Amino acid sequence: MNDYVPGAVHVSEPRPHAGRRAALACMVSLAVALGVGRFAFTPLLPLMLHGGALDLRHGGWLASLNYAGYFVGAISCVALRMAPAKIVRAGLVATVLLTLAMGFTQQFWIWAVVRFVAGAVSAWTFVFASQWGLRRLAQLGANEWGGVIYTGPGIGIIATGLFVSAAGGLGARTGWIGFGLISALLAAVVWSTFGEDMRALAPRPAASAASAAASVAHEREGRRADAFWLVLLYGVPGFGYIITATFLPVIARHALPGSAWPDLFWPMLGAALIAGALLAARFPLHWDNRLMLAGAYVLQAVGIVLGIIWPNAAGFSFGSVLIGLPFTAITLFAMREARLLRGEHAAALMGYATAAYGIGQIAGPLVAAPLAASTGSFSPSLWLAALALVAGAIGLVWRAWRTREAARRLR
């Protein structure tokens, strides 16, 4: 464990190793907070439905309550004044306890409270693990490890999906308790890494220069409109992907009764997410973030449509990959665009964007579950999600074109 000296960063191990350790600790934290805290519900939902403890409509409510908690957690991050490392540690402990609580009770109102709080905790852990990790890597000169951090959710998704596939016969209750115990073990492994109080780290000069340049750029005509459209259009994938992400195992089991494939589609999505996170981190910074976002939206739309028009193992497999690949890339590109618009003052803009994303996630299951119950099919909801993503992509391309035209006229 590193020794702490106020006002400085002192590392007792070589910087490459320290950077790798920090990135892996953040990766594990996101795997626990998001892969388990948020997304373990998806592979366990069919077991909860099969066991009779839940019906589809109440499953939709639990999903939306979790996303509502994530929305509240994202907004409330501005008010948290604790050191990021302490918030990450608290988030890991809370995720373990909340996951275990899902297995030790069968009462819906308790599940509802737990899923809401788990959503808020996952947002806090995500934001502050990102802040701690990226700042730590910058201080160590190990920015190349940044992409590793965001593979965490994908690893969590793969692990939870495979665990349920292997031990699904034991029931949802055993699954929740098992995930809680595994999360406790992982939290213990990375606990000591989060010993650095990031309030003691001085900002890098390069960051100050970037902030000054971004502040000048912010004064240019159209930046406020760009920020508005970024917030509005960043909410689209929240609605677009979440219907499939929430109900994928249920949809696949209905389309492929008796097949072993449905248990594998969720891990496929997680594996694609990992690949997408590592790939997106290598894209050049000068590429237009809005156009890259538009491409990511279209990929997810195609992935959703494949599952509708090709409801077999191949269609769901390719669809899962195309939905998963842009999952983290969308967040990365939006964060880059926010920093381009506001520099070091981008936190508020990203908070608004995250809130818009959260609203989309809340609305998705609330629309999909009743529509599926009334029509007997998820297809109308999935078509709606795909069309929303295409509309969002068109909006991003239009905004990029408008900005370029405005810049050309000023020359």
C-alpha cells in the first residue's frame, strides 16, 4: 500500500505497476457496482418470474426503480463532499449488503427500496471510481490504462450471466446471495488500493491549459446550443438500449424455448462491451464526438432490429454484440464532447446529460412491460427503441453539420 504524504503523491512501487493496480481496482469496483449492483437483475429476472415471486409488470417496476435510483444518484454526486476513494469504498460495502438483501427477502416493497438504493449507489461508485481512477492514472503518467477501467461493467455482465447459466437451477434467491458473497470477496481484494485521498493531488498543468483553451472555446457562438442538444440526445440511448438490456433473457427464452442459447446472449453483450471500451479509447481525439455517437446509436439500433427480424440463435448473438460494442463508447464520446464544450467545468453538463440518460432508462421498462403484456410480444417496444436510436443519430449528425456550417460562415 502506498504511503501518504499530504500535498504530494508518493508511490512505493514502480509507476507502471501502480497504474495497472489502480486501473484494475477501478475495473473491479465497476464490475461490482454496475455488473452486479445494476445488471445482475437481468439474468436473474427469468428465475424470479419462473419462481412465481414476481410477474412481468412488477419486474418492470423493479427495473425502473433501479434506474430512478441511478438518476437520483447521478444528480446528487454534485452534493457529495467526501474524498472519492472513501465514496468508492462505501459504495462497494453498500452494493454487497443490498445484493444480499435481495436474496434474504421475498417481499416486493423491500425489493423496490433495495433496487432504488442500489441504483443510487451504483451511480456514486461509477462517478467517483472514474474520477479517482482517471486522476490517479494522470498523476502516474499511465493514461494508457484508462480504457481498462470501463471494461468493469462488461466483466460483471459476463460473470453474472455465466453464473446464472451454470447455477440457475438453484433459483434466484441463491443467485442473489451468491453474487453478494462474490462481491464481498472482490471488494476485499481491492480495498487497500483506494487509500489515496485524491483531495491531496495537485492538478496537472496540462489540465489547466486545457481548461483555459476550453473556456475560450466555450465563448464561441453556438456552444450553448451544442450543450443543450448533447443533453437531449444523450438521453436517447438510455431509452433505446435499456429495453433489450432489461428483458433480453426473457425475450430470448420466449423465442427459443428449451434452448441453452438464451443464457449466453447476456454474457455475449458483456464481452462486446469490453471490446468496445478498449477500442473506443483508441479513437483519435480530433474525430467529431457527435458523429461517433451517431454511429454508436445506429449500431445499437441494428442490434435491436436483428433480434426482431431474426429471432433465432444467430440473430440474438449478433444483436447482443452490436448492442454491447457501443455501450461504454457512448459514455466516453459524450464525456469527451462535454469536456470540449466546458473544459474543467464539464461536471455540471455531464450531470445534466447523465440525468437525461437516466430518464430514458426509467421510461424504457415502464413502456415495454405494459406494452408487452397487452400485445403479447416485445416487438413493438423493440421497434420503438430502435427508431428512437435512429432519430437520435440523425439529430447528432444534423447538429454536427450545423456547427460546421456556422464555423465555415465565420471564416
